[in-house]
Amino acid sequence: MLSASAEQIVEREVRELVRRRRLDPRDEHGARAVRLVIDEVITDYQDRSLTAAMPPLSDPAGVARTVHALIVGVGPLQPFFDDPSVEEIWINEPGKVFVARGGQPELTTTVLGEQEVRDLVEVMLRTSGRRVDLSSPFVDATLADGSRLHVVIPDITRRHWAVNIRKFVLRAHSLASWSSSGRSPRPAPDSWRPRSSQGSTSWLRGPPRRARRRCSTALPPPSRPVSGL
């Protein structure tokens, strides 16, 4: 039997204290309390390791981040939520977790198990009041940070749970920055600028909804963008 690592010991002890103190990591107060518990356990671990044979804790800050993500956040996916360059996260099968940066898909090194994916979905849906099961095989929900979660399970999908998370990422702060990003039709900003500054309504149309959202965030007030055409 393999011995537990320092990280596993810290995680186990933190979970036990969270249970004993009846902390709820899902609310703001509970999340702050869990952070203090993690610091407490790591300090205690370092003190004990001076006089006892224990696995080395070489990166206390890294262990604290990992344990916090496992208990309060969304585990292996938390770094992608924390990364402002990541716009989208999706899982079509457990062994392949993709993200989008700058509109470009990227296969990550994160590998999950079937049960891990289900557990992560359960954690993300916890505060939404939604559920996904055989009687409700697909679900849409808004996460606490404003991200949109979409989950589809078999028999709607062929085999694996399909998970998509669209983060709320504000990229362009003006028509000029939107144009310079290379994601806009070149003539559009010049023609829209006078209208938007006068408070005119702008009609946005085109295939991906993400592109329309980027455009609407770039239009300055008091313009009134209407999307969905």
C-alpha cells in the first residue's frame, strides 16, 4: 500500500476539520474559514514534521492552493477558472480537457476520470439548484462567477458526459481595441462609432454568439446593442 503524500495528509486533515466545525465551503463566510483552516493545518504539519518522520512538504503555498481548489473550488479545473486568458473550458471525454484562449482551442494536460467529471459537475451545480440525471439529461446553469455551464449526459450523448463552461471574459473595452484584436469586420468600427456615440441602436448579427458578445461589450455607452439576429 502506497503511503500518503504530504498534500494528501493536509487535504484529509482539512476536510476533517471542516466537517467538525460544520463549515460550508459553498458560501463566502465558509470559503474564508476554509482558507484559515488550510493555513492552520499546514502550519501544524510543518511543526510536527520537525520531530516526526513525515513526507516532506516542499511547497506549502502550492499545497494550500491545490487543497483550496479541491475543497472550495472545482479541483483540477480551478486553474482554468483563475486564468484570465481562458475563455472557455470543455470536456467531451474524461481524458481530454480543452480550453480556448484567444478563440483558439487548446488540449490541456489535465486528465480526469469518469467519476471525477461527475463529481465536478455536482460541485458546480450545487449553488444553482439545478440537477442532471436520467430524468433531466441536460442542464444549463449560471455559476457564481457569471460563467455559463452546459452539461449533457448519455443517452443524449453517445458515451461520456459532455461539459462546456463559457467564462465571462471582457476582452474589448472600446471599438478600437476590438478592431485591433483582429476579431471584427474591418469597416464596422468606423461606421458604428458615430452612431454609438449618439445613442443609436446597433443590430448585431452573425454566426457565433461569442463574437456578438465581444462586439456588444466594445460598444460604448449610450449605445444600445441588440444581438441575436
